[in-house]
Amino acid sequence: MEDDSKQPPDGTQKDLEQVRAAFEALPARVTIADIAAATGRTEYGVRNWVNQKKGRPFPAPTPESGRTHYRDRDAVLAWYEKQPFATEAGRQGPGRTRHTVSTAVPVAPRMTRKQLADTLGVVVEAIAGHIRKHPPGSETPFPSPGSDGLLDWEEVKAWFLQRASAPRKAPVLSQRDENGLTPREREVLTLVSSAEAEGKVVTSQWLAGELDVVPDSAARLLRAVARFRTAG
């Protein structure tokens, strides 16, 4: 049985070099909490790796483990480096989405937003962002909760997989304005300025939910517009 006493990290998955650096600072035997902190995933997300039935098995606990399971640090890192998402951390894409959803172990057949976020190893703001961007009546509406207020895992899973399989739109070439901002950055600056004018606290987690992107991408966008926020 794993130790559940520690709170999960913020769910911001790190890039591979960050993960390697974090593992170097860990002891030779690591816990679920250590792995979560080093990779930027939630502890539940790490347990999904432990329990998944497809692909290369996750390293087993060391024989001397007691109530808290310890695993060999180097074996865990070697496993991580061979996963498809290891080189895709910090950005979203159909390959990462398919892998995450296909290997996820749901906490229950019907779940709250928080439980769904834990199942997918993301922050709850990311789920809220999907719901806002894909309301009922839109082209690809996010599954609605049932009369019990819970989301059906099979419906949500099918929605994510369908979106991951849809043709990707061709990227629009960036055209920077006189301030050096791309259209995307101008959109972010407008969104952030409006939120701050309303007294909201703007963080990368909040922006990630608003834009339906991972927190690392949101953080990069915030850095790009930071000087204009302070100037205003």
C-alpha cells in the first residue's frame, strides 16, 4: 500500500532535462511522492503509470519496502525516458493525449471534475478550461454531467480520443506587431489585462485552464507579455 500522506504537486509536467536534473537530487530509493515531484505529475498520475496494463511495466518496489513502497531511482528514470510523453512534456498533442487517456486508470466510472483531473494527471483548471471552450451546442461539446452531477468516464474518454484523432488545423504564421507580440500573445495580454482589472489573481494554472493548454505553455505566454502587464 502506497503512502497517501503527502499532497500532490501542481500537475505541471516537466521536460526531460528538468526530470533528469530532479532525479539526480533524489535518494537511491524513491517513493511515489518523490517521483511525482521530480516529474511534475500528481501522485495519482504516477499511480496510473504503476497500474497501467499496456507497454513496459513500471519498476516494482524493492524487496525491503514496507508500508511505503520504495523503487530504484535509476530504474524509474530509465522507464520514464522510454515513455512517449517523456519528450512531449510541456506541450499538448494528439500522441500525448491518446497515450494519457488510453492508459489512465479511472478512480470510478463516474467522477467529479477533481477526480477526473487526478485520473488524467492534470490540474482541475485544465478540465474547467475544456468545459468552457466546448460548451453544450458547440461543434465538439464536452460531455455534460448526469443528474448526479458526475462525469461519465467512458464518455469523457471517447471525447478526448475523438479530439486526438481529428485532423489538426494548419498553423497560422506568426505576425508580430510593433511591440513584437504575436497574435496569440496579444490575445493573452487582453485576457490577462481584463482578468486583472476584475481583481483576479492570474497564474499559469489559471491561464492554462482558460486557453486549454498545459501550464508550462501558459507560463511561457505570461513571460512574453509580462513587460506590458507591468507597464499598464
